[in-house]
Amino acid sequence: MASGAGEEELRLVNRLGESRSPYVRAHASNPVAWQMWGDESLALAKKHNRLLFLSIGYAACHWCHVMERESFASPEIAQLLNAHFIPIKIDREERPDVDAIYMNYVQATNGSGGWPLNVFVTPDLEPVFGGTYWPGPNHSMTAQASLISHTVGFLQILQKMTDVWTKQEARCRESAKEITRQLRQFAEEGVHSRKMGEKSDEDGLDIDLLEEAYQHFLKKYDTANGGFSIAPKFPTPVNLQFLLRLDQWGNTAVKNIVGEDECKHATQMVVNTLRKMARGGIRDQIGFGFARYSVTKDWSLPHFEKMLYDQAQLLDVYLDAFIVTHDPEMLGAVYDIATYLTEPPMAAATGGFFSAEDADSYPTHTDTEKREGAYYVWTLKELRTVLGDRDGNICARFYGVLADGNVARENDPHDEFISQNIISVTTTPAALAKQVGLAESEVVTILKEGRKKLRAYREKNRPKPALDDKIVVAWNGLAIGALARTGATLADIDPEKAKRFRNAAEDAVNFIRKELFDEESKILYRVYREGRGDTPGFCDDYAFLIHGLIDLYEATFNDSYLEFADILQKTQISLFHDPTSSAFFSARPHPSLLLHLKSGMDAAEPSSNSVSASNLHRLSSLLDDYQYSKMAVETVAAFEAEVMQFPHCFAGMLGGIVMGKVGVQTVVVMGPRETAREKMTESVGVGRTVAWGGGEWLRARNALVASIPKEKQGIMICAEGQCREVLSV
């Protein structure tokens, strides 16, 4: 083994008990001598000339739990890791900057990525070899046969990496440096294609890119099941929202380019997708909320973890769908998700929202081994026991419950779903009533009561999945915005719940400002768990929270939220904005970060730059601040080369193109604040902001609004330095 002086004296011990992360802490009892990510561990690698083994995951990740059981609990694996490497365990939700760098590497070299993310890197942090799940010595034979028959095991990989570093260190380092050079070049290609302020030789980014993106999604659309892939199937809310809003832009430019019929068809594709999801196994039909994704193309078999960022984005999309269609099924999903967010276990008593619920749990209180989806699956016998034979059989028909279970053998690699059923809606109450010879109203009652009884039984008799009780600023920002919009939309429909949802958003803001914002330095910290974490906020923490604050301002007309958004926007610019090539870096530069990345492409979450561009346009509109809109246009233009080549990968950025071309309409409501709030729901729309002209802070910040007499009552449209009245009160 190539090693430095003092190798014999190095005796690592597992340090993960020092972490506050539930994911990291869950490995504290492993025989692997895990280290924490930080300067001390990186210095150890240099001093002893060892490869670092980085294992990155998150608490709700099913395959992370599988690898922990199969490999990291193995003495044989531990012996190799402890003797020859510096093993480091990282929570990707705490350190998305580290995760993004090595995920880029694994995706580039393997063609795909995922979690757990496992990477061997040199003491200079340059990647040598990486992948995702590797089977360990304790793997199940079923998994081996069905999933990994051609996959090299983790034990063999460790032995090979030990041998390579011992005998071919120079070659290994040279290869890693070349890989790093290529990664750096690739990362810079799109965002450094031209300097800030330079004119493009081409026409640049224009609205016709929306039509290209629409055509891509049209070709990918699954007409039978909804969605835009085969399997596995991710909701990817940012894409759904892009399509749903094509028909909602107040300006006619989008419809003129994409086509009026095409815009309407885009709405139909999304609504059908949302309906299929709402009826599928990806939704917790007995409780509340949605799982992260579906293993199957028909949304029937989920990976059962529930993530905060998914709930928040799906709430936004279902809300948009309800606003467009007034469909009760869309409204039902809105209530479902908003309820999930604002009740335990996801709602923190202090204010704010926790991160996730695990996929795995114990089937019963006496079991000692967790299973995937154990909290959510049912047997036909259980339904009959809980509900009685008649009601149990009726609910079984409605939910597709079979005596032998409804999970296909090929989708059950660990034999966890034998005779078990994933609950999904497979028929309608009307059709079911005809089948069983009962009135539809009676069937509806049986189904409603059955759901309540099954939920009560589940809560009493089954151990709940583990809760990742980190409060992450970025994801809370998404939830704040979605709940604020929901509260505003439901104000006339259900005032009591509207207030509850809005209050939850306000409580979250108050918590973040108190616990995770430094009033003196004006910086955010990313995570709260057992106190404020040490990691400063990343670009997405600022972007997503600013987004939520703007939505909350428009829902309440409370100037303090808009002022906070303005403060955070200035901090985000000072910390993350690239003055040379524009756009925002994902993280601040640090010696431990191999690459300085900018996020433009959307994934499970929207990119921080697309949200930032939208925020800047909206703040420019609300504050009459030209510098913000100029920066928004430059942020989008920074990704010109990539967006023009793959517009469908930048769905969130496309809205910024429209706002940059046609502007954002500014609506100013005058009169008493409560009256103004009632008028607000009539005015909010895509490509439009709404402000209350009576706010003292706003009048001090926005000279155009200040020019409107305070005693004026009515609705004004402000543009190009003047306001005109469109409705008097």
C-alpha cells in the first residue's frame, strides 16, 4: 500500500455519533470507522496517502439502508475500509455541494447516478472510481438473482482499489487528474459560453424554445398512464408546471409561438398525469402525501419514501391544475398534500417542516428487521379483519387488493411484498356500486369510513417509518410558497383551512428568521436539527426561500416578507453571483470543493438559477428595480448554449425567457389591506405580480408605488414608469 510515514499509528474510530444528521448517525454503530466530512479527515488522507471512500446518501433512501445492512455492517468490509482507506459518510441534504460534484462524475462515467453514491477519490479529492449500490457480503440471493447478477460486489471493488492504489498510484493519480480536467471543462462549457454583457452571434434565447420543449414532452407522453417516461417514473413537478402554465401566460406571445391548441393539449397531458398519480400507488391512499417516484409505468408501485420537496412542488402543481380546471379531484389532492405538510409528523411544533419519512419500517412492533413499504401495504385478510367481510371486500375491489397480493414478482427483489398489496384506486364509486348492487351514496360512505378505519388501524398497530427531522431552508422555502398560494386560493372556498395553511407558512418563515438567519451578517444557515447547523446556506436555500417569501407576500400583503426577500436577494447576489459570466454558483468556493458548479438543469428540484431568475424578475416588478430584471436576463443568458440544445431539460428556465422578452405585469391594489387581499386572488396570474400600495416599506422602496396617493382605492397596472387605473373601488 502506498502510504506516508506514520501509517502504522493510524487507528481510525467511528466518529458519526458526533453528527446531528439522522442519516449519518444511523451508521454510528457500524464496524466501519466512518469519519466526518471536513478538513481533519481530508488532512488524514494526505498525511497517510490514502484514498478517501465517500459514501453519500440520505435518511429516506431505501437502497442506502440496503447497502448499510449488506456492506457497512460487515466486519469483512470494515476491515478493508479501515485498513486502507479514509471512509467518510455524508448526508447529501446537508452537503449538496459535495454530492453534486461527485454525482456529475458518476453520471458522466456510468451514464446514470443515484443514491447511495459511492466514490473513491485521491487525497487531492479527484475521483478515481465510483458508482451507486454495490452488493455486499450479506446481500440477499433474490436481489442477486434479479438485480445484480452481472454486478461486481463491493468486496471485490475494495480489493481491486486497494491493489490499484498500492501498485499503480502514479497512473491512478494521472487518470484522476485527467478526469477532473474533463469534468471542469464540461461544467464550464455552457455557463461560460460568453461573457456577461456580450451579444450572441445568434438570435439567442427566444420564446420559440418553449415550442421545442413542448414537442419533446409531446413525443415522450405516455397516453395510457400519463407521465413522460416508461419506468421508473418520476413526477418531476417542474416539467408539469411548465406545461400546465403554457396556456396561462397573460401575454399572447406564448400561444402565438406554441399554438393555442397545443397549449390546451399541454394542460390536458398534465391533468391526466396528475389524475393517474392521484389514483395510483404513488399516493398514500389511506393517509396523506405522495411517495418520491414509481417503480412501474402505471404509478402503481412506489418507492415509499416521502420527501418534503416533492410534497411542496406537487402541491403547487395540483393547485395550478385546480385553478385551471376547477376539478374536485385536483382539489382533493391539494387538501391531501397541504394536510400532510401541516400535521405531524412533517410539521414541526416550533414552525417549519421536516425533511422526509423513510421508505422502510418494521412490519409490527415485535419485528426486528425493517421492510420497504411495510407501513403502507395490506393483505386482503387485514382489510376483512379491520372492516368486516362486506366492507372489506368492497374496499378491496376499489383499491385493487388481491388474495395473493398485487405486486409482480419481478418488482419484488427482496421478497418483501409476498401476498401484500399496494393500495391504489382502480375503479369509481359509481362502477363499484353497480358491481356490488348498492347505491352509489352507500358505497361512498363505506369507502370514506373504510379509509378512516384503516388509517386508525395502521397508526395503532404499525411502527411509523423513521422521520428525518432536519429542517432544511431550501425545501421549507418551497413549502412556504405552496402553502401561501393554497391559502390564498382557498380563502373563499374554505376560509378555516385557508387560514391554517397560510399560518403554517408564516410560522415557518418566523422560525427560519429566528433560528437560521443571522440578522447582523444577513446570511442563512442551511439546516436546523437539535440547534442550528454549522453549514452556511447554499444558493438554493436563498433562491427557494425568496421564492416562498414572494408568494407569501402576495398572499398576505405583509411588507415584512417582501423586505426579507429583498434582504436575502442582496445577500445571494453578494455570495453566489458570478460577476464575470453572470448566473449564480451553487456554493461558495472552498478548498475542499473540486469544482465550482452552477445549477441550470432541473431535476427532482428546480435549478437554483431558474428559480433565481424568476425571483429577480418578480422582485424587479414588485420593487420597480431595473437592476434585478437586468440580472435575471443575464442569468438565463448564461446558460444559452445548453438551453438552446436541450430546452426540455431547462423547463424552469423557459419561464425566465418569457419574462425577459415580454416583461412581468405589475398589479398594485390600493385600499384597506383586507379588502386588497380579497381582490388579490382575482389578479394573481402567470407572468404577473401583485402588490399592496399601502405598505410603508414598499412605498419607501418603490418610488412608482409611492407616487400613487395612499387614499386611492382600486386596482392599478404599473409599467414603464407610470400606473394606470383599471378598476376603481
